[in-house]
Amino acid sequence: MKRSSDGGAGGASKQRCARILVGLLGSGGAKHGAAALWRQGLYCDVQFRVGDKLFPAHRLVLATESTYLATLFSGQFTEALAPIVDIREMDLRVFKLALDYMYDGSCSVPDVGTLQQLLAVASRLQIDSLLADAATALDQSLSMDNCASMLACADQHHVPQLALRAEAMAREAFVDVASNPAVPTSSMVALLQSDRLNVKSEEQVFETLSTWFKGQAEPLGEEEQLQMLGLVRFTLLSQDFRDSTVMAEPVFSKPRARNLLLAQFQAELLSGDKPTKRGKPPSEILSAETHRQILSWLDMGAATKLELLYRASYDGWKGEDFHLRCDNKGPTVTVIKCTDGYVFGGFTSTAWASRGVEASADAFIFSLHRPGGVGPVKLAVKAAKDGIFDIWVCGPSFGMGDIRVLSGANIDERNFSTIHSYELPPGHPPVDDETFFTGARRFRAAEVEVFRVRA
């Protein structure tokens, strides 16, 4: 039998295999059907060699999942017809996880380190859905212990969502996180530019940067060091610290570094303003005025302070993130800012505890800024039994749907408010129960903060 240009009988066989796979893909059972064939080793038309192990697979299935592999199989490269394709410099266990995902739509990852490697594979092979899922999983796994490595992972593979969350955590624990040499230069620069570092003094900023410099496997050049040192606010340092610690650093033995110090002092002298002291803001939502307004509504005698327990953009947007930080903490105030800029929330003297619908006799909800520009207003609960909706999978929620904050409140407009269990004060004009807070029944959260009420 004469071979055809597509490989003769072998080529015809491959075409039949492709038609079988296309039929499965078109039947709505693509993942399940292709995975079943793959696990039986049926109709595989390519093998991937990773290290010393071969992984049989189907070109068509992988090309639909990976932009990189689709290009590789397009006919412009030798791999288009090669029976074995080499994948170099890749952990075979992680490659197998990527294969599982491409066939099943999911895979079981044992730890955060492996998850970071899987994200790297997804980036290299251009598996967009896996890249997005791995980034989300890493975001949910973010902790103080892995913050530095998460910053490095986000920087290397260009995952802005993860970078923003990790940088928020690094600002909160600047000394512990930023001392780690794994923090990439770009993230260190972003942190040094921030006014919101949770530090006791600018001395801590300088010492942390110095520790980071010394931990680098490849020392930074003088120019790069000076650029980063220029972000330290030297005029906030004490004279003793400058003399004993700053000037003891080797880089400050050189004229250019000393000129950097001089330039900052000259700029302050000319402007008459000292640089801003760094610090963690008590709230991303409340101003001093709105903070006082909420305190005036609290009928708790000596209640004079709101202590931040939970900030969604930092602590996480899942319902359990909120409950882990706020359950059993006594009376609390919740403040919500939606993506349209409106600000509202509620107070409960009953502690959150993930118990379901809970009574709170003196609970109230409020609006600080709402459509129409009507001033701050407080709504009292009608019946104590309907005070708060307190379940593990939801964020802080009040009444029977008066304010409902769902897990992942920042993702889309699934959250809602319909005034039912609370009532407006006497003399307030009638309102549309579903549009009072935000101008629509549903809203998307830009930030959620929960404060403990302190004396």
C-alpha cells in the first residue's frame, strides 16, 4: 500500500481518532469523554517527554486548552508531527497536574509550593483557565508565612491580582515580610513608596531595607541602591540614628549617597513641609467626620472608639474570612462601600458567631452617603429577633435581606439590600425599599470593614 502524504495508513488512523475526539467534544462531554480515553491510553497521538518519563496525550485536546501547544502543533514546527515532544526544565509531577487539569478541568494540588509551580507551568504553556484558577487559589492561600514568595511568584508571572493582595499584606507586616530577600525589587519599591506601611517609625523602614539589601544573592549596584534609598524619608529619622546607623552603611561612604541625604533636607527646607509619617490607616472608608457620626449613634455610654477587626481587601472576601476575624468579638460596626461610591452599614450589640438568624435588640443599619445626597440616616430594627443574618458562608448581613453581603462580595453584583426588618426614623420621606442604599437592589462591594466597639 502506497503511503499518502499524510502518513498513509497511520495518517488515516490519526484522522479517525481525531473524528472520534471531535464527536466527543461536540457531545457536551468533552472533558469526561476525552479523559476516559486518555486514562485508558486509547487514541493518543503524541507523547510528552518530561525528564525520563513519557506522558501519552491527544493533540486535539491539549491544543484546545493550551495556546502554546496549539501553536506548537500548527504545522510550522517539527513538533507538529513528531511522535515525542520534549518539555524541558519542568517538574514531571507538576506537568502531570497540568495534564489532569486540561483533561478534567481540575487537579489535586498538595501544597502552596506546588501550586506556585503549577501557575508557572500554566504561564509557560499559556493555559489561560488554569492560570486564572491557580492565581485565585494562591490568593486564597496567602498568609504571612508565604507572602514574600507570593510576591515573587506574582512578579515573575505577571499576576496583578495576587501582587496587589500580597502587597497589602506586606504593608501590614512590613518588617517581617519585606526583610525577606525573596521579595522582588519591584514590590520592594512599591512598598517603600507607600504612606501606609504599618511601622512604628521610619527607622524601621531603613533597617528593613538594609536587611533586604544584605540578603540579596546578587548584590544590587550602587545606582539601584541609591534609587531605593531615595524612597526612605531621611528627614524623619532621628539625628542619633542617622549618625550611628545610616552613616555606618558602606554605601554612605560615597559622595553620591551623602548628596541624597542633603537633597532631601534641602527640599524640606525649601517647601517648609515635612514628609508624611507612615502608618496604617484606621479606615479605608470612614473619614474623621463619619467616624464621629457613627459614634454619636451608639447608645453605649462610654463607647468612644472603633477598632478595626476586618478589612476585606486585606483579610479576604470569603464569608469565612470575615467570621474568622469577627466572631465572638462583642459589639461591632460594619461599614460597606459599594463600587458606585455609596457608603452604608450596620451595628449589632450581639456578637457574630455563625449561628444563623440572631436577635439584636439595639441593632441598627445606616447610610452615610447614598443616591440623592441625603445626609446620614439611621434605621432602627423593628423586631429584635431579626437583628442579624449570621451564617458562616456570608459576610456581615443584617435583617431578612436588609443588607446581605455574600462571599466574594467584590466579584459581581450578587449582594443585595431590601429594607424589611428595619425602619426609617419618624418624619423621613418614603423611599423605595430596594434602592435606598445604592440606587439599585443589587450592589458590588469595593470595600467592607468591621470594627469592634471599644470604650
